[in-house]
Amino acid sequence: VTQASTRGGIGESRVLDPVGVLPQAAFHLDTTSALRKGEVRVRVTLLNLDAASFHQLSEKHAGDGDAIRREVLSIIEEHGKMHNPVTGSGGTLLGVVEELGPGVRTSLSPGTAVASLVSLTLTPLVIDDGLSNWDGKSPLIPASGYAILFSPQNLISIPTDLPQDLVLSVIDVCGAPALTSRLIRERSVFDDIEPSVLIIGAAGKSGCLSAVAAQEAGAATVAGVVLDETDAKSIEKLQVFDSIIVGDARLPIALAEAVGRTFDITVVCVDSAGCEHGSILVTGRGGTVVFFSMATSFSSAALGAEGIGADLTMLIGNGFVPGHATDALNLVRSSTHLWAHLEERLQRVSR
Amino acid sequence: VTQASTRGGIGESRVLDPVGVLPQAAFHLDTTSALRKGEVRVRVTLLNLDAASFHQLSEKHAGDGDAIRREVLSIIEEHGKMHNPVTGSGGTLLGVVEELGPGVRTSLSPGTAVASLVSLTLTPLVIDDGLSNWDGKSPLIPASGYAILFSPQNLISIPTDLPQDLVLSVIDVCGAPALTSRLIRERSVFDDIEPSVLIIGAAGKSGCLSAVAAQEAGAATVAGVVLDETDAKSIEKLQVFDSIIVGDARLPIALAEAVGRTFDITVVCVDSAGCEHGSILVTGRGGTVVFFSMATSFSSAALGAEGIGADLTMLIGNGFVPGHATDALNLVRSSTHLWAHLEERLQRVSR
């Protein structure tokens, strides 16, 4: 029994080329609207670009919204999916169930408002409004078109007690708090310690969610690294950090000095490249670093740890942990501070 | 206490730019021969290019040895280290201790034959013979020049009971069997199971070493994936595999069908890009995939697992595990089959 067959469709028939790969690795996807076995078609209302992808596009086009919009459209048209060729990342989407394909068993029905739990990098997507309602200056894209999901398990029904853009932005990163929480619990059970946890990029979405999850899971201490005093002030209000350090994770020596100690678990949520070595330096012997940023370089992490003789475990942040989306939304519901912080960030980003 | 200060020098003063990063991330290293505190200078006799790097260079230049040599020389001259800008990987080196810097405490002395335990991507290197004794057709490069190691802990004295090129090629990948072994033991202790282990790329150096390590560490079954019948025949002689599967890990659907089951631990030792999804498909729920190839794509692994809803742990293969080099050499000493297989591969590669 493979992973595939326990999980329903994985979309192999939607791959045009190269033959034999999964949709995420495909260059071109088949976006035919007619549904195949197990598939669900969603009418798209909002796309949320992955932070690393939006950051790269913004930098490349120096914030020129029209140029950014044209490039996003051209990527979607060329590949049949929103898969940033530079960052390798996508994002997620929100919409309404349009049609259920043959053999689909689900509690969802046409008209249900849903969000996707899988990346845009593997989701056949057709845009029919030229993204004309988007100014190119925010990762949240009002959009009209359709997407094909390979299984109803890749969708969740959107709760009505939370704002839609908040739900979408939380779901986009819900793997991070879920895995952080799991690591802390495992450490508690197997090693009988309450681990110390450092969140690098603590003011961002995945960072602040992971910090709250760490506290809930029983971390002995939760510390956060942020880039400037404004972010430091902003996350103080979360009342979850035992210490907040201002520092640049891309400068490993300076970061290690600013942090001044090592942690059992380091959670890397920064969207910029080059944070691997700093993260390793602030993690203690036998500790764990988990990388959630799509800007992480595999070889830089592997060779960096070897180069400084760092005996620690490094994890590729798997975006899937069972129950991750519901758990993350419950975290937001349980903390008014977290809710307010995320809302404030959303407003800042979309300004 | 940071990782750095427990391990001796990490070479920050050798970084020319960008300022503040570690040597592995640096664009230019200072190769001045005068030694600084804690450093050791080694007279280089042999370089061993990382497999992913040599593979990339060979493909790029269609096997033209002169062109490959010129590019290697030009990389070393430009960066002050052998750091392949495409693969991000380096390799390792062998030589003789030339001089110990101020404050160095070690049992090594000038004249001791040594191998480096850290990547060439972070090692200041000067070549003075134009690599004129290398035909560019093998990753093993006879060379003359010097290298600067930041700490004597980054060197191991070369044993005299094994051929030098064998020692070098084993040390280059010794993190793989060490981490494989640790994962199996941890799984045995914490989950009280003898895990099933699949080695993808089982005929290569890191693959066959990891397979023997897996058997020694108590794996319930050890299976191997190889690319063709020749490799399959070749590793049969190791007498370590319960099953050997011929398949291409870059074609995930076909791989999953050929393998026909899932494993608790999958060890990925293939030098090619695009093996992430196949590796995930053949790993069971709650299992672990460890990636050792420098050709691994972080985002492809992270988004691939999410896309198929695979609940598993993915590790960046850390090249450092305490005692890894000695343990790997002992594996070779303990298995005449393994020794013979590695020797045969060396001869094939350097033909």
C-alpha cells in the first residue's frame, strides 16, 4: 500500500510533461475542465501567493504591480499552474465547489466555500479575468477562474466565524505550527525534557503561529528572532515569548552573538535565502532545526552543519500533518492576541 | 555556548565577502597561506569531487576532460575554494599536514597523512600544478597545492591498512551510513520496532555503505533500488539486501509500482535531481525519508509531501555525526564484500 493509494488521487493523469512525474514536478499540467475520477473543480475567488514567491517577484520587478501581475498571469498560462520557477513555490487558493467528479465521496457539495490544503504548484489552474482586480502589490489576489483538485481531502470547508483572508493566510502555513507542536511533544515523550524553542522570523504568519503552538505544546521557553524593533514591539503583545531578539538570521556570526545561547528546537520561518547557517549556530548539540521557508537551500544546510561539526537533526518542513488546518484555525480562535496580530499583518501587507 | 565555540574554529576571518557569513556561504575566501589561530595547513595530494558536482560538470561539457579541468581550476581561482555554483556542492581532499597554526592542540604533526572531514565548499584552497595530472574524466583529482583547515578536528589521520583512494571516497560520504544507523537505532528504542529500510541508489558509495550500516544497526529488512541490471548483479554480492529492485527514482509512479510496498525508512543516495517524489511515495505513514544527495530540491520535497498528503518526516542528510569517519572505515574493514564492491566502483569510475 503506497502513500498514494491511502490518500486518493494524486493527479498523475493531469501531467503533460515530463511523463511519469507527479503534478508538482510537471512542467505543463492539463487544465481541461472536464473532471476525472476523484477530482473536484473549484471556482476560484482568491489566490494567496507563497511569501517567498511574492517576495521574489516584487524584488525582480522593483514593486511594479503591473509587471508582477503580467508575470503571474504568464506563469499560470504557460504551466497550467502557479509555480514560480525561481523559488519553486506556489501558494494556496480559496473558492467555491463547482462540481464533483465521478466517484467522489465527500461532505462538500457544489456551492460550499472551500480552501485548498495543497500547493498551487501542483494544482491545475485557469484564470479568466486577467487578474484585473489585483494591483500586484499584495500576495492576496482577487481572481476569477477554476482549479482542479485531485481529491476532496485536499480541500477544507471554510469556517464562517473567521474572516476569509485570515483563514486563507493561516491555512497557507498551517503545517508549521502543527510540526512544531509535534516536535515538542515527541521530545517531551522520548527525551523527557521540556525543550527550549527559538522561532526565527517570529513576526511572520508561520512564525507567530508556531510560537503560540510551541507554548501550547509545553515548550520550556519560547524565544523569537525578528528583524527590527517594530516587529519586536508587535509580537510582544502576543504574550508568548520569554525573550525577543532583534537580529538578522542571514548574518550567522552576528545572530549567534545576539542570541547568546543555544536552543533544543529552532524553527526557521524567514522568507529570505541564507538563514541556514545562523539557524544551525543557535541550535544545541542533539537539537533539531526545522526549515519552513521555501527559500531554504538544501546543500547550504547540509554542508553548513558538516562544516562546523554540528551534531543536530535538520528537517524539511513537511506542509502536511493530519489535522493541521483545523488545529491552526483553533489556535487563532483561542488567542485574541494572535488573531489581532495576524489581522494587523494582513492589513499592512494589503495596504 | 554556541555550536561554534564547542567545536573550535569555523573560519569566519577567512571570509572576504559577503561580510558576516560562514565560509561555506562566502563568495570569496582568503587563501593566504600564513596560519591564524587554530588553523592547520595541509599540502594537498588528491581532491575528490562531490558526485553531484562531477556529474553536473561532465554533463555540461559532454565529458570533455579538458573543459571540465579548466572549469574546476577557474572555480577554485575565482572563489578560493572548490564550490560548484550550480550544485552548491564541493567534495573532499587528502594530503599531508604541512604546518600547525598558533594554539593548535592535536596528535597530528607535520608529515601526517590526513583526509578532510569537511566540504571543499568551505575550505580555502590554492592549486599550483594546474591539475595537469588529471584527465577530467574521474572525480578523483591528483593535485598539488595547499588547503587551510579551520580546526584539527576537521581532519582525520589516514589509516594505512586501506588504499588511499578508497579511504577518501568512503570519508566523502561517511555521514550517510552514520545517520542511517542512528535513525534505525532511534526507531528501535522509541517505537520498539525493527524498521524496514529502502536504499535508493543502492549501488553507489553512500548507498552500499548505508545498506551495510542498516543491516548492522538491526533493520528488519533492507531493500535497494538501482538503475539497471548491472548494478543489481553487482550489489547482490554484498549479501545485505533482502530484495533488489530495478527502477528509476526520477519517475515516481513507476518507482512506486516497481517497489510495490512502503518502508519505514527510505535513504536517498541518488546523485540526480528529481528523486524527491518517488522517495516519498515509497515511504509509509509515520516513516522517515533522509536525503543525502546534494541534488535534492528543498521545495520539491516539502511541496511534494504536502501535495500527496504524506505524513512523514523528511531529513536533510547532515554530513556530521560524531565518529562517522571511523565507523564507516570500520564497516569497510568488516565486510570483504563491501570492500570489493567499493574498489570495483573506484576502478570503473577512474577508467
